Amino acid sequence: MIDVNCRICQTKAAIIEAADFGRHKGYKCPVCGPYFITSTAEAMVQGKPRGSMLSSWIRDHYESNLSPPEISSDILEDVLKNITNRSPLEKQLLLLRAIEKRTDYPGAKVSLNLTHDYPLAWASNPDELRYLVKSLEDRRFVAQDKTIGTSVLNVVILTDGWVYLDSHATKSAFKDRAFIAMSFDKSLDALWENGIKIAVERAGYKPHRVDKEPHLDRIDAKIIADIKDSAFMIADVTQQKQGVYFEAGYALGLKRPIIWCVREDDLDNVHFDTRQYNHVVWKTAEDLQEQLYNLICAVLGKRTHS
Ligand SMILES: [Zn+2]
């Protein structure tokens, strides 16, 4: 095994075998986790200021038990455009959830490695992770073992931490994320590119569409988590895909605002159970963009900064 530096975070990583005969190179990084990347994407990522967020995005696949992402230049561009920095409170919630996930039983200690685990909290570096743990400690959500060395923190979730986790179990971690549920059919690409995506971005939110990430063409734990972490959903039911209805039903259960949309010629086919909801009825992608933008600003408010 040859040791190289991770292309994203520059930590010493191992090379892993890619199954596609050289199209991608594979790396297994202790910070980012395993991933595959094309040489074009590798060149693009050199010196990217958002590297730490890319580490968090890759690590998230590993933490969600998904296959390692295959990063092409297209995917990279999309990911870099759609990940934003998180507020300190959002990071604290994500960190607390990561600690919860590692807790074997209430009261059990969890070890966080500062050098390797900072992407769990979407932190920029080990120092920020240390600060975020301290913040959770100040809020009496966790207690920290003082006797441990400098690179490993041993933490335990306290009662207030469990109460907070419980009350935030269905709350979104990302206040600016819009989950887009729609048919993945190629014929609707323009609807996404010229309609929904632009409307959401103009209103100051980040559109999150799962098929823009690799390996996510089915409803799995990651989709469920992504819906949970979104502030609202746009469900376009054109072509009447079952997946879209499933995702919208899940969002309804979480009490997330949903904006229903459908193409004019498909309005009559909308499922009986959801016909009661108001639908944005559109003819062209541009038409949808205008209607959606106005509706998002009216219902959720325009975000002027992220
Ligand atoms: Zn890395």
C-alpha cells in the first residue's frame, strides 16, 4: 500500500482500488473517509478554499453507510456550489447528533479525535472542533474528560443534551436547504435547470436534489436524513413518480412546509390524496421559476444572506 496525501484535506491517505480501470482514483483518508475522484476533478480541487466542507460532504457518505462518492468535475461543481458554511448553532447540533450516533448507551463516553473527526461537525479544522465541543459543554449538553491528551476528547452526553436532541429530533439542521423532490427523467432537466434551481437560489436558499449526488437513486437513510435536515420541500409531481409522493409524505409528517407543483397537462393525474393541496400549475420552466420564486418569498421569506 502506497501512502499519498488526500486530494481534499492533504492528510496522509491510502490509495484504494477503483473498479472502473483508471477513470477514477480512489483514496481512503482518515479525515474525509473513502472516495473516488477523476483527474479533472482532482485538478479543480487544488487549493479550493471550501476544502473542509468537501471533506464533511464526503465523510457524510461514510457516516451514513453509503458507498464512497465518485467525484467527477460535474459533481464537484455542483457540490461546491451547493454547500454553504453552517452557523455555529447548526454545527453544534450536527456535532451533538454525531456524538449521539457514537454513544453505545446513555452515559457512555465517546472519543473524538480532533485531527480526524472535525468534518463530523462541519468544522474547518481541529481547533474549531475543540471550540464546538467547548460550546456544547458551556450549554451543559456534554461533559468532557479533562485528563485525556490533547488530540483526543472524551465526551459524554448529559441530560440537557438528551432533552435538546429530543426536542430537535425533527428540526432541520440546515435552515437554508430546500429539498427538491421531482422525477429524475431527462425530459424534465430544463424544469430543474431553468425553473426550480434558479427560483430557489434567487430566494436565497440552497436547492438540494439527490440525484445530483452519486449512488442516491433510491430512497435510503441518506434521503430520509436529507429531508429531515431541510427547511422546506418543493415537490413537483409531474410524471406521477411514487418516490416523489413518498418523500413529500415524509416531509408532511415532519411538518415541513411543502410547495406542490405540477405541469398543466398532468394536473388531472395528481394523486387523489394530495389533490386537496394547492399546486403551482406551470407551463414552462421559466413560468414555474417566476411563480415559485414569488411563493417561496411569500411563504418562507427571502434570505438575503446564507
Ligand atoms: Zn481527506
